[in-house]
Amino acid sequence: MPRPSSDARKPLTRELVLETLAKIGGAAGKRDLARVLKVTGEERAALRAILKELEDEGKLGRIGKRAFASTETLPETAVFEVIDRDTDGELIARMHGRDGLFGPTIRLAPGEARGQRGEAAIGIGDRILGRVVDEHGEKVARVVKRLGQSAHLILGVFRANQYGGRVEPADRKVRYDLVIERHQAGDAKDGDLVLCELVGGGKPHGPKRATVREVVGKMSDPRAASILAIHTHGIPMGFSEDEQAQADAARADVEGPDGSARHAPRHHRP
């Protein structure tokens, strides 16, 4: 009776897919997984089905258009978003995926929040490309590149309930309320106007979960109507980097070296 080959492939299972994903860095696309698992022919459909099943159950999250990452472990590199500070004041982040934030939290390594020369310090809401490293027995993120602020914020009215609350979006194009769990409500009170962000891990066809990122004000505030109009019509708040540079240049033209106002030259009549 012939001996089984020592390199015989294991059956394609959910456990094998998760195990392989962890071995190749914690994040990979379908093609990479298929190549490593030596999946060919009809097994490709089985691999797609397993990936979809794991994603629907919240065990995998999407990063980019085609790649997957485990929601239980951290890959070697990923896009992270800063979400909070710990009791020591260090920044805490989570992976930023196609459908929102997912996976375990990770602390930015000490000193990483300072940013590069000439840049503002990294803060809550900033996205970074980070490398996960082990320092003194703890997994921390080192900043590879700063990617800017998250743009996936939804404005709405917070309605408190015994479980946390719901947010009624101000934008009519968002046709669903957002579910806010108690630990994700922050300082929001019933009737507050809030900015919130979708979070991953929910069922694909179930209620959308979100976390409150900022309390903008009260609906009773006279400014609420203006804030609602700005967000409903997509009007940007504040200046873009180019607009700010133009404003700085214009200010320099009318200020002296010491910051005092320059006087325009007077034209005398002939």
C-alpha cells in the first residue's frame, strides 16, 4: 500500500484559511490565499464562499477592495485610525477597513503622536499606515505614513435608549438609523447633534452600528439649522490645505515681518 505524500494538501476549511492568513502576515487578498493554499479550479468557488462566510460572521474585515484581515489578530502592516487615548494619554487605534473600523485596538508607540517635522501632532480621527511591532512584550503601532483625517462621518440627532441610542441621520440619502451601543455613545445626550462613524462587525443586512465621534451641539441651538444645511449639501467645513496656503500667503502680503499691518502705498493726485 503506497504511503501518503508528506506534502499532501489539507482539506480546504475555514480553520485552514484563518491559519494561513495568520502565517502570511495577517492580511491578504483572494489571489494570495489561493496561491499559498494551492487552490485551483472548482476549489476557487469554495474559497470565495469560505471568505464570504467568515466576513459575514465578523471574523474577517475588508481592507481595500480585495484584501481581508482577521478581526481577532493584527497584521504586520495596516491602515489604522486613532480613536481614543488611554489613561496615560497615549493614542489608541483600530484598523480602518472598507466598511468601517474593526479588529482589536492597538496603542501607538510612545513618541509617534508628534508627527513629522512641520506637521501637526497626530490626534483622534487621524488615519495612518502603521507597522505593528513588539516592544517590551506589547504590540504597538509605528507610523509609516500619515494619511489624513477620516472622511466617513455622518451627522445626525442622537436618540438615547436603555441600550445606548440611535442616530437619525440628517442626510436624507442615508436611509437607515444608526445603532449606538452604550460604550460608543461618549458624552452624547438625548437630542444632541452628533458626528458619528460606521463601525465594522455587524451583519451585512442588519442595522448599521456606529460610534459617536463628536457632540456638535443641541438641536435647540440656533446654529443647528446652519450646521445641518452645511452637511446636507456637502459644504466643507474649514479650509483645505491649498486654501489655507493661499490664505497664509495673502496674510503675509499685508503683514510686515513683525506681524504688524502694512499700509498700502498712497496714490497722490497729479
